[in-house]
Amino acid sequence: MFRRQITVLVFGGLLAVLMPADTGRAASLSDPTRPPQRFIAPVASAPVVPQSWQLGSILIAPQRRVAVINGQPLSVGDQVSGAKVIAIESDRVRLRQGSRDFVLDLLPQRPTVTAVAEQE
């Protein structure tokens, strides 16, 4: 009798391990630690900035200044994705697209784009 109970427990455990989990029910559960949607929704007042520029690195030497944007080495006056490079500094690059100026900041983790000003 005891041997039969052990056998049933072992096979029951194997079945529980080998059966696929019910992913449909688990997917419908909400995360209790997730903040409410109003705190993670995008802010409508934030300026719309083109996301087509990725500043990879900046090289400043006595004879030249080069910024690598979208994998391309660029100098002042060069064009990238519809914008003109107007300045290369040690920690940022200024771009002009139409009448708007943008700054690509070179941060330790990830470059960002910030709208600076509109020219008339």
C-alpha cells in the first residue's frame, strides 16, 4: 500500500512538471508594482524631437573636429538625415534642421536630443 502511494506521488509530480503552464490566465494578471497609466503615459507638452540622430562619439584634434552620428563621421557643415552640423563641442553637437536648432548631448550611457531654439 505504501509503495503504491509513493508511485502515485512520483507520477503525479512528473505530470505536474511536464504539463504546459496555462499562459493565458497568467498573461491576464496585472503587475501590482506597475505604476498607474497616468504616471507612465507620454507627456503631451514635451517637444516633438526627431529620433533619427544617434550621437556615437566626438573626436576633437588640433586640425579637425569629427562627430559620429548614425555611424557616419561628420564635420561642421555636413548633412545627416535632413539636418546640418553647425557646431561640434567636446560633449555635444549642434544640428540645424530648417529653422530649428537641436543639440545632441554625449552622455556616458545614452545620447539624447534636445530642441534648442527656432530661428526666424
